[in-house]
Amino acid sequence: MSSHGKRYSELLAKVDREHEYQPAEAVALVRGLGGAKFDETVEVHVRTGLNVRHADEQLRGTIALPNGLGKDVKIAVFAQGDKVREAEEAGADFVGGDDLAKRIQEGFDDFDVAIATPDMMSVVGQLGRILGPSGKMPNPKVGTVTMDVGKAVEESKSGKVEYRTDRSAIVHLVIGKVSFDERKLLENYAAVIEELIRAKPSAAKGRYLRSITIASTMGPGIKVDSSKTREIIEEAPAATIAA
């Protein structure tokens, strides 16, 4: 007996689980399958061939999605002095030092991105066990440990997101909402794939992009042809889902 409900089973029946769809077809399908009572998030999951146990095959970076995420990104900034006002003026949702760290230690986690000035890392470092597993630990390699907090806040608000491989060498990223039109989702999808190809570790061996799946929050996974990215966007999406 399936653990999924009737609606999920009906949606699953519309997807060929063995077929690798063209990106435009996959996007049209994921949008057509959206039927929840809320605007579902669209996610892309990329399985790589990296051996993440090796330091030189780690994959991590940031990408500014051309069409944003379709949601209000909440940002927490660790700063002091003039940098507090700079962060607030740029639109940071929560700004503080020891007080903010204490709130997080007590369970506060209502933010998507954490940014810190270098002089606050002694405070932030104590939160490693909390922020690390959730992918929110500030890191200079991805621009979230910086003195230019204003710029960092603005970039995160506009759709800049961090990506990294998990323990299974899979990258999980949000590329928008079901309510996005197909072209916007395709542009975000292509930007993600192109960035992952650009950032391919030089030590990577064998097939790099093993499989790509996109799905909405409540919908089934749809396999995407990993060899097709930007060229699909140059054509107007013609794929539609049958009623």
C-alpha cells in the first residue's frame, strides 16, 4: 500500500518515471501538476559523480538566479557598530551580536541566510553545530563573511543562493515557484546547471552530472535530460501537459 495519497498517485500516473524529459517539457509538466492550495516551490536535485569524501572533489558556491526565488528571503546579520545600520538599511531582517546568537541557541531559526562581519566570527563560531547542518553557517568562500554586509544582504534578497553537495553528492536547489511562467523557471534551471558545470572540480573523474530531477513541493520527481540546458531556453517553450 502506497504511503502517498490519492492525489499524488494520480499525478504520478502522468509522469513517465523512466523517461528523461527535455527541460522545457519537464518545466511544463511540473507546472501542470501543481494543484496544491498554496504556491508550491520548484526544486532541482542534481546527483553528481563526485566523491565528496575527497577534499578536492567538494562542490560549493553561490549563484544569483536570474529570476529570483519567488519568495521573501529572510536574512540574519551578525554585526556591530556602523555595520548594524548598514545591514538594516540594506534590508536585513534580524541584526545583532551576542543577543542574536543567544536567540539562535534557544531555538530561533526563522531566517534563510546568515551573514557575518569577520570580527563577529568568534560569536558565530559557537553556533556551528546549529547553523552548520542547516547550511546557514556564514562562510567567506561564498561571500557571507564580509565587511560589505550591505551588498551581501542585497544580493541574498535578490535571489543569490548557496549550493553544496550533500553526503550523497547531490546538490539540492530551489529554482522558483509553480506560479512562475515557464521561461523564468527554465532560465533559473539553466543558470543552475551552467553554474554547476562551471564549478566542476578539476579532480572529478567519470560522468559528472549523473542525473537531474525537478519536482514541486507536493509533486512527483521528473527526470530531466542532463545534456540539455541553455539551448532549450532560446526556443519558446512549446511543451504543455495534457489535461
